[in-house]
Amino acid sequence: MTQTVVDRFLRYVVIDTQSDAASPTQPSTEKQKNLGRVLVADLLAIGVNDAHLDEHGYVYGTIPSNVDKPVPVICYCSHMDTATDFTGTDVKPQIVKNYDGNDIRLVGNTDLVIRRSEHPALADQIGNDIITTDGTTLLGADDKAGLAEIVTAADYLLSHPEIPHGTIRILFTTDEEIGRGVDKVDIAKLGAAFGYTVDGETAGHIEDESFSADGVEIVIWGVAIHPGFAKGRMENAIKIASRIIDRLPPHMAPETTEGREGFLHPTNLQGTMEKASISHIVRAFDEEGLKQEKEVLRRIVEGVMTEFPGSTFSFTVKEQYRNMKMVLDRNPEIIENALEAIRRAGMTPVRGSIRGGTDGSRLSFMGLPCANVFAGGHAFHSPLEWVSRQDMEKAVTTLVELARVWEERS
């Protein structure tokens, strides 16, 4: 187990699987299926005999129960795609063995440094083996660490039949990073009662709460005219959009909020003199906060538009996901069993909230209540991303123990 989780991880991260929000297909990029086929082959090789890739790029598989008594079917889930924030092409993983506690300078871009002062989790990694990139790409520990850990846990359970466990369903999704990770998941086919996304950060952590999330698309139609005759007549849609962004409250931005504070965040701006669009994401832990943030954004847009009487706009809200705690509070055994599994894996469990979402946020409202278990990665979506071998091994042990706990308590 010590080597296989790392070996798998290193094979998975070099496969480019970035998703694409501009694509209407599922998966949004065909290259995600390249990893899906590798995962199916790996699962078949360890004895997950029904492992397969479906037309949407999802990987399904089953670890059969090895006990006679009824045990709830649980699902282990991770996603195959990587974020669009930074390139994931031509990943060159580096291993810093026996980490000495100093800053880590990345060899492919020496201007980039993983500083201990900026990554306090490194304080717990002295003597461990740290995996990074060379600084020219992201690593993809989000969530290929989770993939490697689930496959390795499955391998361990199947090769150790003396460990009693119920049926475990495996689900690897596409397009999680662009909010479509479970759009095409067949819940009936999956057939699980409860689930765990293996998509968290620090070892020992489990999360039972996520943001509630909406997307807001603002489209502005300005007044276009030849610039030589524009005085008193032109209303430039690009400038209108820029003014809206300029008036966003600084105290409601991701870079100025923390803990349980929500935020407004523009993610895309594009346009011409005639037409411009702004994409926003809106995040809060409760419905009232989400409503208030959208009202703030609408008032800003309406206020700016009064200055441009010849222009018009649309304001379209799309629900993305909701706080999974609303569902998980009705199923306390999901968290209680995970806390016990983390203890048995030799850690002190830490229960927390995600300043974001996972596939589990939406699966919870689709009839599969899901908590989020740590995968061990840090500094997601950036070239400073890193994960340690030892933390991935702890995640594997946690998943094995979780299967055992569900069997014991059923």
C-alpha cells in the first residue's frame, strides 16, 4: 500500500483532464475519458469485475459485500477533471523526499516557492515525502489523489477478504470543477444509500457542510455608434461592465473573506462596445445570506444602468448547489462512522465546513447523502499545489477502516 497509492497517483496526474466550461458536452473534454479508461483497467486488474466507463465519461464499479448480514451500500466518489484556473498539460511531478521543513523552490519556475510561512500545513510534514509539480502546471491532487486512494483502498479490501465489509460502490465523475460533476449520474444504477467524496484537504479532516452556491450571468446591451460621431450618444458595454465590477463591495470578495463569510466573485468578463457579459459566482452558507448577496449585486447593476439610459441588461440566476449539511444532519451516522474511521487510522478527526462545494453537495440533494473526506492535497488550482505520500496513505487507511466500521455498526 505504501508504494501503490503513490505509483497510481503519479500515473494519473500526467494525464491531462482539464474540463472546459465553454463546452456543452458531457464530459466537456474528451480527454477526461483517457483517464477514465486507465481507471477502468486498474479496477479490473484488482478484481472490480464490473468496472466500466459510460458514455458520459463516468466510471462505475463495485466491491461486493463479503458478509451475510445486511449492511448499507456506501459509495466512494472522486472526480477526474482538473481545474481551469491554471494549465494541467504536461504535468511533471517532483518528489521532495524526507522534507526538512524549509521552503520548496519549484525547479521549472524558480520564481515560484512553496513557502512554509504561507503553507502552515507543511509544519506537520517534516520527514515526509512531498509531491509537487515543477511549477509550470498545477499538480492535479484535486482530485487525482482521491482517485488513487480509492483504487488503492479497493485493492486492499479485495486482497484482504478477512476484513468484513458491505457492498461499496465506486464512482469517478467528470466535470466537477465546472459544476457539472453529477449532471448525468444514474443514482438508481449506483444503488448506494450513503456516500463519501474523497476530495478534501488536510489529513484527518471531514466536512459535513458546504457553501450554497448560485451563478449569476449579467448581459449588457450598450449603444454602439461610430466613435467619430459618438459624443452624447455612445454607451460602451465594456465600460458599463467594468463599472459594475468596480462597484463590487471589497469586503464581499473571496480575497477578503474567510470562515463562514460568503462572497461575490466575478469569474469571467467578455464583450464588445455593443454587448458585454459578466459571469459571477455567489456563495453563502445559508439561503438568507445567498439571497442578500444576489440583492446586493442586482442593486449595483441597476444603479450603474441608470447612468446609461439607452442601454439594457439581463440578470439571470442559476442554482448550482446547496449546503449539504441540510441533508447530512438527518443522517448523523455518515459523519459518526467517518470520525471513528479517522481515529482508527491514527488521527484526531477534525470536523469542518468547505468554503466551496463538492460532487457530494449535489449528490446529497439527489438522494445520496454525502460527506467529504480528506484526500491530503493543498493549494488546489495553482502551480503551488502539493500532497504528501504519508497523507495519501492515511486516506487509504481511513477508507479501509470506514468500510469496516459500517459493517460493525450495521
